[in-house]
Amino acid sequence: MNLKKINYVLFVLVLGLFASCHSPVNTNDDTLVNSTYTIIYDGNGSTGTVPTDSNNYEEGEIVTVASVGDLVKTGSTFNGWNTAADGSGTARAAGSTFSMGTEGVTLYAQWTANPTYMVTYDGNGSTGTVPTDSNNYEEGEIVTV
């Protein structure tokens, strides 16, 4: 092999080594990629369309909590969102904001049972059988006597 070919091969090898050592793109460095997280809403036993949030949030980004939308739960009133289905997590009011952490968040609808009332009949000293009604009625509900 002549000296010219050897110099050319050495030049190509050195150039290849130099390029691989000084690459501006480091695909193994996780710090170059910003992770994003999502918000999922869960109706928690309700009916209707659960709100959706199609945004991807970076850590520290501000999230605005969705409203109840058209979710309903018979005999209950919507009482905000919570990070735990049983309400033991962090409460989030609809329309409030919070800073995204380092993982996605699921928010569960919280429902408060509406107060109910019973109808009691009093014979007012009369004899005979007094009517009974074992139903529970919500405020504003129509009761047939």
C-alpha cells in the first residue's frame, strides 16, 4: 500500500473518531427532552360526558381545573374534584389552578348526597289506620298525598 493511501485511510479514521466524539446531539441524555404529563377526569359514578383536557403539561406549568360539564349523579350535587376517588386526596375546585408536578393527574368528581325528607301522617287523635309513606324526597320534589 502506498503512503498516499495510508494517509487517506488514517485521515478518514481520525475524522470519523473526531465526529463521533464531538456530536452536538446526545440521544442518551434525558435532560434534552422535556417530559409532559396529562390530566384525566373521572366522573366517579356519574352519568354524562366526562370533561377532557387534551393538553400536555410540563412540570411547573399551570393547569386550570375543568368544570363539571354535563355530569350528573342522581340524588347528589357536584362538589368539586379530588385526586382520590374517595375524597381523601387533594381537593381541586372547578376553575381553580395548580402547578403540574412530575406525573400525570387523575381528578375524580366528588358528589355530596342531597338531603332528603320523609312525609309522616298523624291521625290527630282519630281511630283507624294512619297512612304511611316510606319514601325519601329531595327538596322541591313533588309528593302525592
